[in-house]
Amino acid sequence: MCFEILTYPDPRLRRKSEPVACFDATLADQVALLRRALGDGPGAVGIAAPQLGLARRIVLVDCRRARRPCAHHGALTMINPRIVAGEGEAWGREGCLSVPDWVATVPRATSIEVAFQDERGRSQTLCCKGFEARVVQHEIDHLDGVLFIDRVRSMRDLVRRLPG
């Protein structure tokens, strides 16, 4: 199956995603497609279904791929994720496969509790901290049509990505 990562300003990136109700072969195919897209993304640590034009609440996060070491839960597939609690605030640099030419420094909670379902529909809850918490928040934003550039508080916080 072929995929294209949507890039800003594609209006499909602004749609609110629909919850997943059926945990079936279609979902498994979509998750596999997201895994492939994440694997192909240079330095990518997360991807959300809307980035492939799928208006479904599916997120993949894999901080094992991070350039710098961080605490993480390994490869995560989150269906219908929602943040149920958050603490602290830290500014950090973010980039995105859907906004390939820019990075920005944006604020995020430093610690979150996220509830979601796994690929079989079983309910899960995780506490994520630091970089992993930032990635999960970034990807869940995609499900609501929010991009990291929407969280920029000052144009000084937006920087053109250097090539290479």
C-alpha cells in the first residue's frame, strides 16, 4: 500500500479525527501503513493517522528512534488516545513530517497520563515524562487538527530547518 505524508497547508491536516470503533483488519492495515511511514521518516519519533489523510484517532510513538537518549515505553500504538492529566511546563524544539521546513520552540506539559486502546481494543493507561510526553502531546494534537506551529507564541520561536 502506497502512502503520502500530507504537508502544511493541506486542509486535511486541520480536520478533527473520528474515534476508532472497529478493531478489525482495516485498522490493522492502517496501523501497518503508519508503521511504514514512521520508519521511512528521517528521525521521526511519531506519526498520526491524519498525516496520511486518515481521519481516525490513531497515533504511533517510538522514542527509541530519538537522536538523544530519553526515558520511554518503547514502540507505542495508541488508538483513541486522550490526555487525562498533565503537570509542569517546559519549552522544547519540535519538528514535524507535515511541516518539513520548520522547527519551533513550543511549550508542553512535562508529564502526562494518557489513556488509549491498543490494537485489540484493550484499555491502557501510561504515564509519560519528558521527551516522550512531548511527542505524545504533539501526535494527539494532530488528531484534533492542531499543528505545532499553532502553539508558537512568538515568531522568534519559529526557525527554518537546516538542510541535511
